[in-house]
Amino acid sequence: MIDFETFPSDKDPVEFITNVDHARRRHDSLYLLKVMANISGKEAIVWGDDNIGFGEYHYVYKTGKTGVWPIISFTPSIENISINVLNGFADYEDSLEKIGKVKHTPNTLILHKLSDINKPALEKFIKRVFHDIQKAHTSM
């Protein structure tokens, strides 16, 4: 679950990934690290305990509460890798079908094995999400 009270930490993203106790998740996370860095042109930063993000944007809730969050980010764990899609999936249903075997919650794409999905379609999806969030919010 995303905690919007989370802020950038001084943890090293690669070191964090290498400490994930699951060989496939480490491999897949290093791949996503490279892909998201290439798409965003930004350096990876660990937010809080376990979220690896790229770039930042300012958000404003309907209540007026504001904050900062990564434009794109993912969370590696032993169970899966979660990609945060904070603008939801309404505009991306066609992309999800092309990616393949994935699950999602309202704001999170859940990956179990990158070997089960279409990597070029995933990369295209991540690029689209990155640009859509950048366009919709004030990015830093």
C-alpha cells in the first residue's frame, strides 16, 4: 500500500534490490530499475522503506492536501513486484492486455515473473504512464 507520508531516503536502490531474498525478483527488479531510469531520465531514489521511484510530481487532493510522490515507481518484494500507477488503469486497459499475465489493484500493477509477460509492451506502458503523469501534474 502506498503511504503518501513517505519521503526520499538515502538508501541505495541497487543495494536494496540485491537484499531482496528472491533471485528472480532481484533480476526482474534490476531490469525495471534500468527501464524506468531510461524512460524517466532520472536517478532512482528509494522512498521510505521499499519504494524505488524516478522523478517527482506535486499532487493536490480534493481536500487541498498536497504532497510530492515519484512520477513512476515500483516496490520489489519476495512475493511480487508492484508498479505504482497512480492515475489508475482506466486509460490503459488496451496496454494491460498486450502486457500479458499481470494482476492489478486500482493503482498498482502486480508482476510475478517478467518471463511471463511481453517486455516491450510493459516498457511502452511504463513510458505512457510516465508521460501522462508528467503532463497532468507539476513535475520536478
